[in-house]
Amino acid sequence: MKFIRAQKPDSPLALVIFALVVFGIVMVFSASSVISYERFGRNDVYLIRQLISFGIGLAAWVIFQNIDYHYYRKIATPLLLVTLLLLILVFIPGIGHSWRGVSRWIGIGSVVFQPAEITKLTLILYLSAWFERMNSKVANFKSGFLPFALLVLILGVLLIEQPDFGSFIVLTGIAVAIYFLAGASISHLILGMFSAFLGFCLLIKVAPYRISRLLSFINPENDPLGIAYHIRNALIAIGSGGLWGLGFGQSRQKYLFLPEVHTDSIFAIISEELGFLRASLIIIAFFYIAYRGYKIAQKAPDTFGRLVAVGIVTWFVFQAFINIAGITGLLPFTGVPLPFISYGGTSLVINLVSTGILLNISKYSK
């Protein structure tokens, strides 16, 4: 097959993602101003941190956009092994950082990062390289489904132990999308879904608070000051904003009523300040990312590029869906950040690295 090198990457996709990031920085400042002052005596601490992450991420975007994506095929396995090690290190005292009983971070000096965000990208690269090598054997139960299921199970155990159930859901969605496109057997996918359901029932039995979250999703009035407090205040914020919003910086819920205002709950603050109509432009932007991204995958010159592109785009769109659906009460709230918009250094940098890889794939065509 003959490959033709395009002159430029997908500029419209790059522009939309860049606009989302800039918009996210502005909204992080607005959403975090109160909690930042409460914790640090200044209202711009989270803004400055996000700007630093943006600078690092933007530089990484440019670098990775100019690295031939085929290179990652060679290092996909070592990258995944390093990621697995990082997921284990979060539990090691002195290395792992805990907050409110959650162990999701690793600290090296003043640098703190979240391995779960890195795992999303390394898993995409590994599965894409592995399935390309397997070719038609992907549909084989012994050599295809069992190793795939075992890998997802290992990652699931490490993430749920943190606990980070939201990241596990996102990782599973990414993995299933790549597995399906690579040629998985439908019967194997059904078996996997049934096994996942049994696993979810087991998780509820082990940690009863999960069934409480599910019940609060079904009936938010059941425990308004307890497990349902978060989603109730998010819905109050969205409802208060109406169609056109209270005005930029005028959120009431960010005054220590709504938890995680600058991270998982930022869409509620956006809706409250700018109104649901303008907040819906974010949803349209992710639809556009899906459209441009899957077109890149369709035109990719090889299986590896196609699977990597599908994995990255599915990650962005699926995680955005889970975040927005959770904060609006359409799904149980799981606590994952809104890509490109929520506060979070590791998340933003890895999102921009992945964007660079996706745009590099867009430089090639059949």
C-alpha cells in the first residue's frame, strides 16, 4: 500500500480542541475562585496551576504532533508495563499521595501526577499494536478474548482499589471500542458484558456505598444531605442558570455548596453562569471532535493508526458523555473530569499529548 504524506494536520479539529482548553482555563478560574481563596488566601491559585499545565501540555502537543505515530508501535509494551508499575506505586507509603482516603497520585518532589490518566493513553497504544499483530486471531477465544479480559481485569483491580471506578469505566469503554473494531467476536463481547455485570454486583457487595450511589441516582430525595448531596446541588446549579445563565462569575453554588466545582462538577458551574444553551456548545464541540476524529481513523493508512485514532477519540467523547450525563442526573455520578475543561494537570497534559498523536495520524492518508 502506498502512503501519501499530507502537508498539514487536521486544523479544524486542532482549533476546536484549543478553544475548549482556553475556555476551560477561563471557567476553572471562575469556578475555583472561592475554594482557592478559602484554601490559600488567593483566588487564582488553581488558575496559575492550570496555566502551567497548559504550557507543558501545549509544548507536548507540538512535539508529539511531529513524531511519526508508527514509533509508538515499538514501545507500546514497555509503556504499558511502566504504567502498571505506576498504578502499583500509588499504594506505596512515601511515594503515593492520598487525599480523603483516596490513593490516586504519585509525588516526586513538588510534582504530583495521576497514573490513571496516563494509563488511558498507554492502553490505547498497547491494544492497537497488539491487535494489529494478531490480525484475524483477535476473534479467537483463547488467544484473543482471554488475554484481553485478563488485562482489563488487572487494570480494573488496580483502579478500583484506589478507588477510581470512573476511570475504570472509561478505560473499559476505550478497550471495548478498540477490541470491537479490531475484529472481536460478538459472542465474546456479550460474554464480557455479562462478566462485567457479575463483577459490578460483586463490587456492590464488597463496598455497599456503591448501591447507595445507585439508589440516590434513582431517587435523589432519598438522602439529600448525604449520598445525594452532590448531584442535588449540581442540579440546583444547572436549574438556577436556566437557558442564559446568571452571568460569568456569578455562580452561587461555587460558594462551598457544590463539591469539586473546578474538577468533576465544572459543567454545572458553566451551566449556572452561562446558561444551558451556551453550555450545550460544549456538547456540540465533542460531537464535532467525534466526527473529525473518526474521519481521521477512517482514512488512517494502517490498522495501528486506525485503532489508535478510534481509541483516542472514543476516550475524549465517552469520558465527556459520562461526566455531563452524571452531573445532569442522566447517569449515576462517577466523578471523572470533563476532558480539556476540568482542572487537573495530569489530565490536561495527557489529553494534549493524545491530541498531538491524533493530529500526527491525520497527516497520513491512503
